Amino acid sequence: SGLADEVAGFMLRISKEYGPHALLILIFLFTNLITELITNNAAAALSFPLALSAANQLGVNPMPFFVVVCIAASASFSTPIGYQTNLIVQGIGNYKFTDFVKVGLPLNILTFIVTILVVPLIWPF
């Protein structure tokens, strides 16, 4: 439908002067945000075309973007609704939504930092 190209173009306009690392950050943040609200598979399915289009428009290797999508889509730590096991744990442990945010947000931040630093070293642009 061209939506991925439009969103990728928007992300490129925001990150253009900062290079591919900034785009990698935006794709991680987008994917990680939606994976907290929908299933991991759906988040990855929505983000992969975006990552491919963004990498193609920037003229760089798409592999680091694909790896970031996989990691960000798997990092649904901050809400009980992003992953089915989180819902089970919430029910059995009588945890509140805010408990997931308190514990999960630091994990998301740590995952973000490590991913953004390590992925380009293993899969260069």
C-alpha cells in the first residue's frame, strides 16, 4: 500500500542528519512501543517492511535493522498485554499494570542500549 515507504520516509527525514544509527534507534523505539501493545509477531510483521524500506531509502545494509526489529519485538517487558506469559504471571501473582512498568522499563532501557551499541558492530551498515 506504500504505507511502509511513507513511514520510513518520515523517519528518514527526522534522522537524516544523524545517520543510520539514529534511524536504527527510531526503528527500535517504534517496534518496542508497539510490541508492548500487540503481540511480538504482529509487531515484527509491522516493523519489517518499515525497516527494509528505510534501509533501502538510506542505501545501507538492511541486516542491522532486521536484527533490531527482532530484538525490539521480543522485548515486551513493560506491560502485561504485550506477551501471553506476562498475562499469566500477572494473574497468578496478582501484579498490577504498574508493577510491570516499574520492573520492565529498566529492562527495556538496558535492552535498547545494548542492542543499539552491539548490533552495528556485528552487522555493519
